Amino acid sequence: MTGRAEARVPFGVHAIPYAPGTLRPSCDGDPAAADRRVLEHYRLWKTYFLRSGDEAGGRGRRAVFTPDAAHPFVAEAQGYGLVITALMAGADPDAHALFDGILRHVLAHPSVNHPDLHAAQQDAEGRDVGGGDSATDGDLDIAYGLLLAARQWGGGHDGRGGHGGYGGYDGRGGYDGHDGYDYEALAVRRINAVMECEVHPTTRLTKLGDWSSGRYDEVSRTSDWMPDHFRAFRAATGDPRWDEVLEAHLSLAGALCARHAPATGLLPDFVVDTTSGEPRPAPGQVLESPHDGDYHWNACRDPWRLGADAVTSGDVRTRAAARGLSRWARAATGGDPGRIRSGYRLDGTAYGDPGSPAFFAPFAVAALTEGEDESEDEGGDEGEGDSGAEGAQGWLDALWARMCASPPDPARAYAEGVRLQSMLVVSHNYWVP
């Protein structure tokens, strides 16, 4: 391990069990075989998307490269990188160093609005672009990754807290050669900054970023609704407002599905009128595209986020939501993951092309929730002929096989980040700090 701290929750050990009744892929024969598939995919992901040194803006830094985004380095991808490398510790002897390299990049690019949030975009020369402000999803995953690191490695490589939590960061965006980050302190600072700048003080819903104001304060992106992160933030800070955040998002998700997608359970990319008392799917383009009110390239992550919380927390609400999504997708495709499309209206009408891992991989996480346990409703599974344990297991196995069937596409960082993290959950290698 070249002097770096040993992993406390090593990849592949499966030390933290999932909720009772959670399925797992059966087509590989044993969990170790599934772990090997994840590790193979991870190694290619590193090769294709991790940049270092001058390519990442400076000595000692790493950053996740996004050739498919507007700029080569974006906050969302750095959050993914921190979470992935923390979870891969124990299998990858370089995971700790990679994590710290990405963290150096993050700390070198604070938001112009708050020093403990991350400027959302950098260009190829490592300069902040696009205003230098934050994106909520990136900060949520960065904070969560820091909590994973605190559990995985302790305070830092040598157990010391560094300078006010920053260790090898010299305060000017450089690297002073000294490792020893206090991951927990950094996480708590970022979590508190998220609450201050990226959570609406009245609705307790996530905002789009620390730049949000005026009419944008009435908009929330459903892919930022990460229940397991909110639970972890509550535990790390002791701040009861995170209970309110969790409840606000789960309540709104349930209400939106009941009113706008009762047959599918699909959520839209963006929700508007969040402060009016009657939130609704975006009626058209409010931020990104005319599909802002559809199940599009943001909301495609929702089955993963809801499913990950369901299998780790056992919450009946996220389990019901994820299970409903899985059953709808299974019925809509006849159990063939190759028929999952890259875009749906909330009523289930498809409009996108087939084939993106960003859309099919999250449904595998949701499919984990289709197992039976002692809390299963009496009277069977809603009368669907293929809704029993055999059909659910076959659906999960088909999704897993599709996830593993092709290597990462080096031109598609977003989809591949979603696929790899979904693989980590489906293989039972995910955990909440």
C-alpha cells in the first residue's frame, strides 16, 4: 500500500449487508465473479477518464475528464470520482492516492460564492469557467465521498488533520507535498455549506446551485434527490434539518408520481413551482432542454438513487418507489433491457434512442428491490403474471448481463460514471458512511 492507510471497508468483502430481501445477480455464479466484473470495468474507467498532473491543472492533482460535457472538468464528475475511488479501496492499491488527487483538484477550485463549495466547471487549462459558481449534485457527491473517505481511511494518510482540514492544499490552489487531509472536517464544512447555499430554507428542497435566486429558487432537479446522502449528512453533522430535507424530497417524489405518473413512477428532470404549494413537472425548457419535464438525461439516475437508499436503509418509501420503477420498466420492455430507451414522457411514452447505460444501468439498482422479505404484502405481487421471484431475478440478471456486456465508451464519461456506480450497488459493494 506504499505507506497509505489500509481500507477499513475493502471492496469485495461485502461487510455491510443490504436490507433483507434484496436481490443480487445470479448469472455470474458467485459474488466474487461479479466483483471481478466491477473491477475490470473500474480499471478501464480509470484509464479512459482520470487525468493527472498538467492535464488536471497542476502537480499532485487528479481530475475526472468529461469529453461529453460542455467543459473537460465538471463538478458532477469529480463527485463521482471521489465516491468511486473510496468504494474501490482494498481492491485498488492506488485508490487512496487517486482520491486525494481528485480532492486537490476540488479544493483548488472553490466557488466564487462560498469557499467550501466547488466551482462547477474548468477548461482544459484548469481555469474556472461558466461563472465559477457551484452545481448542487457535484457538492452532494463530493461531501458524500469525503464521508466515505473518513470511514475508509480515517483522517488522512498518516492520521493527522492537516491545516484546518486541508492537509496538502496550500490555500492557493497548489500542492505542498504534505498529505494528511481531515476528511470528516472537510465533509462537515461542505455539508454545512450545502445547507446554507444549496437547500431552500423554506421548502427544504435542493436548489440548482449556490447561484440560484429568484424564479430559479422555485426549481429543483430530481437527480439531486439523494436520500442516502441526506441520511449520512444528518449522522455526520447532527443537524436535524437534514431530517426535514429527507422528508421533503421523499414526500414530493411520492406526490409527483401519484399526480403525474401513477402508471410508471417516473420523475421529471426538473420540478417547478416548488414554493407555491403545488410543485409540478417543468412544462417545457426551464434550464436545459424542452425535455426538462420528462424522464430525460437527469432523471435517468433516479432509479439508482432511490434504489441505493432502499437497499441500504430499508426505507419502505424508497423501496416502493424503486420497485415500482423496476416493475414498470420490466413490463414496458417485456423483460428485455435492450429495449430501454433514452427518454420517456411521464406516462411511459418513449422518444429516445435505445442503448445508453445512463438509462438501463440505474434500473438494475431498482431491480434489487424486487426480492421478497417478511414485510411483503399479502396476496402476491399485484396480480402481474411475471412479477414473482423468478421474473424479478431474471430481469435483474438480464440487466446485469447488459451492464457487463461492453467496456466503457471513452467518449461517454457521464453514462459510464452512472454505469460503474450502478454496478457497485448491484454487486453489493455500496455502503453508507
